[in-house]
Amino acid sequence: MTEQEIFLEKAKDGYTVCFAGQCPLKGQCLRFLVGQQMPDTKSTYYCVNPHYQDVATKQCSLFRNSTKVKFAKGMTHIFNSDMPRKIEPFVRQRLIGKYCRTYYFEYRRGARLIPPAMQEEVRNIFREAGWNEEIHFDSFVEDYDW
């Protein structure tokens, strides 16, 4: 799938796009880049309000960086046999409490990608539990942080 096809698919799914041509961040903004791919066959879409207070400024709160990031995919191997038994329930309960049970299991089996900030939160929860060794996510993929 080409990048243009990926952008169009996201736009079809309701991704909010931007058309602020005077914005100083437009060259690095995912919303603007996706907006430039909108076909003339689509009559409606979600769009950033151009009159919103900080749109088209260097401090735009709706800016989404177009640089791909490294997402973890799956956490079925984060608990290993070398860990003390008390760590697994502590970590699992903290993650479920923070992200809810459904999301925890989606993250665990790889149905939902784990963004870099959350990867660090998982590592911090392990540290709180007393485990300072490396955490092994199942795999990694590069994608846009939509």
C-alpha cells in the first residue's frame, strides 16, 4: 500500500485533516499532508477549524508530526521466568487500571499498537515493581502517530 493510499484510507475513516496553507508547520504536519491527498470525489470530511485560536501557528495544538515512530506490537513476552512471581500481577493490575481491561488485552496480543510514551510507562511500572531488567515486547513496527 502506498503512502497516498494509507493517507486516503485514514481520511475515509474520519481522520481530521487540515488545509491551513499559511501554517509554518504544514510541511511536517500529518493532518495537512493527509488533507492534500483528499480526492475531489469525497464531498465531506472532518477538518480542523481554521479559526481555532492556535491553528496555523508554531504552537498549534492540533499538529501531528509526520515522522514515523517505533510502536511496539504485543506484550506476550514481557513476563519471563526469571521474574519474581509478585511482579506479574502488580504490573498487570497497574496496566489494566491505567488503560482498562479490554485495551490491556488488545495491547498484549498486538491488536493495538503501543506508542513510545506508553512503552516507557510500561518500563516504569516494571521498575516500580522492582524489576530493572530489559522489557521485551513481541515486535516493533514503524508507523505514523495518528
